[in-house]
Amino acid sequence: MNFDTSRLENFRYRPDVDGLRALAVIPVIFFHAALGFPGGFVGVDIFFVISGYLITTIIAKDIVRGDFRMKGFWERRIRRILPAAAFMTLCVLVGAAFILLPHQYEDLGKSAVSQTFMVSNFYFWQQDGYFAAPSDFELLLHTWSLAVEEQFYLLFPLLLVFLSKRGSTKVILGTVLLFALSLVWSIYGVFSHPAATFYLLPARTWELLLGSIIAIVPIRLPASRMILNLLSWTGLALIIFSFSQYSVSTPFPGLAALPPVLGAGLLILANRDSLTTPGKLLSLPPVVFIGKISYSLYLWHWPLLVFGKHLSVQETPVETKWILVVASFLMGYLSWRFVEGPFRSKTLLKTRTQAFKLFYVTTITVALAGTVVYKMEGIPDRFSQEAQAIAAVANEEMILDDTREIRKTGELPLLAPPHDEKRPLSVLIWGDSHAQMMLPVLQEICNDRKVDVHYSVRAAHPPILDTNRFPDRPDVAGFNDAVFGFVKKHDIKKIVLIARWSKYCVPDPGSGKVAITDRDGSDTHPTEVFESHLRKMVDTLQKLGVKTWIVRQIPYQKRSPVELIFHAHRLGRDLDTLSHTTEEAKAYHTTVNDILDRLPGKHVTILDPIPYFDLKNGRTRIHIEGIPIYFDEDHLTARGSKILRPLFDPLFDELEKP
């Protein structure tokens, strides 16, 4: 099987491919702006197919002619990608200096460096996930896809050159084999290693290679216009289906990436000799124009939307989103017209040497700027002392370490130093990071009353026996077994359970994190697992003569109160109008609270902290005298935990009873 050399040599500019770029970028923008297209994120996958097709065509064409050179290839890549991306990154670093909190600016510095060295996909892989709420505020998150493409551009040409020396048949077979391996990994990895599968090249290579296969494999299509139109409409339908029917809860990429990727491939393939009806629609001048500016448009839309989120109270108003979308098109055009275009056409930097000098200078400049921001810890001196004091709350850490060592030692620490006057109570505080954040007030009570209690806390580990969180936390059951062994060994008779219950009761479509599974990781729905195993645990404790108190969740805030108060302080906003209402806080926990209310009542007491956060205006408390009492969306500071003393004092009255 040989290359179709005549098709490679006669390759021409295809306006329909630019139109396909427009079809890809518009849903991405509207998805990110939350203005429609719930599956708009698959536009990135369409870009991958287009890139694979065009790059492989260019390389194969040069190989056939015998004049392919890596320097020439990378000169074109530098001119195409670097100027616009570097300009955007530097502008973002400058703009963020006036907006981001120090810890956010520090993180931006790290991501700027990673973007400069083409590894931002690795950087964001280690963060919270593409669909997670914190990622919504990462100004350079969108550069992960650029890194994937750049890594492909670095490796695939070398493979093509190596295989081409052994004949075009080897090139085709090698490409098809690599395509199949990557697809299999993507299908497997989307469930076993979802973050790595989303961000990293091995699970995305097949999408680019589909375009490569179309470029070099001599695929013969029927000459029938009807069949070509049918293929083209089918491709368009697959893409539109993905845009409209997918959502952030769709496991992706894996099998779910097949429809948009195949759809893009069919459109490229069916229109390569003559335009079908969909091809003619994609070739309309306004559509082609959007496709031409799509790269710059993609670069600019995300930072503008994220800046809007940072400066908004809770959700960005719809009107503001539309303004930012329009601004994205304006900035995309300006970047294409005055940055991207001149470098690509060699109006600027006419020689290859100058292009590589641009690469070195730009890389050093952006990397140095990001490193300075990172090493100076976000340059906190940009703001007043008052603003810095607010921002510093975000860096607060738990005052007591977690108790993971129990699996080695079999023992749990006391909440306060032993007191001579009284022996430790037969009491255990047991929970996840929500329990850990309440330890300061509980410790204060122990010291005041001169009593001692044991505690067991570990983040993201629900205090429910026989449960796990596959694949992320397969050790939950083992940890809880060790805690339960301590309960039986020391004849604990009173247990207080504190956790972010909704995290385990209801799957989180935003982060893609698993909620809860049974010990063996079966497919039972998390809500069912949560209720049945919590009920079973309460019954087990009751049989041991243990009385249980369960603390409901504190009000969850969709936005970090630290950031809300930080910007409110600088912009003169009323601090008591920033948080969610008390009713919204209650509604957020409806499912889990209904389950807690159905637990047996004789040996279980439910405690509700929400009344202690209720302000007179119906909103929830997020500050004391202008200082945040949360250090993120749902964790209290040590000072913030103290407002719950009226909740726990009556509890300790009961705990101290024989």
C-alpha cells in the first residue's frame, strides 16, 4: 500500500476545512461561556483531526518530493503558533497582576512557564480536572490542547521520517497501528485514569492520527454525489449530536470521542475532491473567515471569560458573558490581523534564522516572567495590607494533621493534651476534612472543660464503613476498618460523625470525581450506597452500645469567599450581599439531609450548623469583621470554626454524661 502521490502533490487550500474550524471553535466558546452547546468541548477534538490531516499532508508531500527538513517544518510551526500564544500569555500575566489574589497569580506563573515549554497539559493534569470548579478560574487552562498538538508535532514527524525510509507501506501500517493502540488506551483510560486520559497525548493521539490516515492512506470513495453528500451530512450530524447531547458528566474522551472525531473525518474526506452541500455551507465566506481567525479566537476567548468570572459575584451575569464573547471575537481578529498573520506570511521575520531567534527570545521572556511571578509568591505587595490580610486566608492550613498513621499504629491521638483532673472520655470525633476544619473549636472546648476526646480525620475519606471511592480512593475501607478497630479496642461509646456528606451522596458532574462505592467498587448508584452503608454502620454501632451524633454540612459557597471578599473590599461592595442565601444553602443539601432524617432516631442525633451562619438579611455568613471565615468554598478557617461553639457546647454536655 503506497501513498496517493498525485493527491499529495495536487493538495490545495480547502476553504471547507477553515469552515470546519469555525464549526469547532464557536461551540467551544459558547460552552465555556455557558451560553449553550453542553457538549461544545468536543470542538477541541475536531481541531485535533484537522491538525493531524493538514500536518501529515504537508510532511508526506515533502517526503515524497524528497525535501522534508525538520528545521523547515518547525519554522512553520513557530510562525503559526508561537507569536499569538506568547502575546496572549504576556497580556494575561499583565492583566492578572491587577486582578488575581497572590496565590492565584503564583499559580498563573507556574502555568505560564509550563505553557512556554509545551507541557501545560501535564501541569493541568495534576490539578482538579478540566470540568472541576477551580479549573474554571485557571486563565491558561485552554493551552492544554496546544501542548498536546505541539508534542504531536515534535514526535510524529520523526516517526514519519523513520518509517518512510522503509517504504510508504510501513508508514501507513505504523500510523494505523498507533491509531488503534491510542484508541484502545483512550477507551480503557477514560474510566481507570480519567484525568490523564483527558489531558495527555497517548490517549489523544488517535484523534490526530485519524486526520493523518485520511491524508496518507489511499482511500477510494464512490464518485456518486448522493453517497458523498450522505457521508458529509452524516459527519455533520455526528458533530451536532455531540455538541447537543454531551455534557460535563459524559466520560470523555474514550468511546464518546468517536462521533465528533469520525464526523470531522467524514467531512474532510467527503469534500476533498469537490464540495458537497455541507462542504459548500462550510465554505461560505463568513464561516471561512471565522475559521481563519479560529486559532487567535480560541486563544483569547478563555482568558476573557475567566477574568469575567473572577470579577463577578457568584455567577457571571448573562449580559456580561455576551459582552465577553463579542470581545473575544474582537481580540481574536486583532490578534490574527496584527500578530498571527504578519508572522505567518513572513511580513515580519522574513528568514528562518530570525524565526528561531524569535522562538528563543520569546520562550526566555515568557518563562522568565512566569518564573518571577511564581518565585515571588504571586507578588502580594501589589495590594494594600488590608487586601493582603484577606488574601492570606486562602493559604490557611489545618491546625492538626490527619490520622492516616492509624493503619500502622492502631492508635488515635487525643484532641487536647491529657488533663490530670479527668480521664479521656469514651468519645471519638470521626470524619473527613470537614471534621478536621472543626477541630479548633472542639479543641478549645476540650481545653476549657479539661476533658479529652480522640479524633480520626482524613480528607476525602467518608466515615462510613465498607465503602471506597474507586478508582481515586480505593483505601477508604481499609482506613475506616482501622478506626473501627480502635472503637472496639477502646470500648468507645459515643461517636460524632462530621463530613462533607453531599460529596459522597451525590456524584459531582463538575469535577468528574467519583462519589462513593461499596467496598468492591460495584456499579450501585452512589446515593444508594451512601444511604444503605450509613444506615448499616449506625446499626452496627448501636449493637455495640454506641450512640452517634451526625453533624450536617456547613453552607457550601460556589465561589471562594476569600476571593469574593477580596474583590468586594477593593471595589466597595457590601460584604453581606455576596454569599448564598440560607435557603440556597439548605436546598443544596436536600438529598443528603433527607437521608440523614430517615436514620433511626433512638441512637442517632442530628446536629445542624446552618442556623449559626444565618444573617439577618437571609444570607449565610462568610466573614467576621471583613475577614473570611472560609479558606475555600466549603472549609472553615480556625477562626470560622469558633462560630459553631454554641452548637458543640450542648453536645459536650451530653458527651460528659456517664
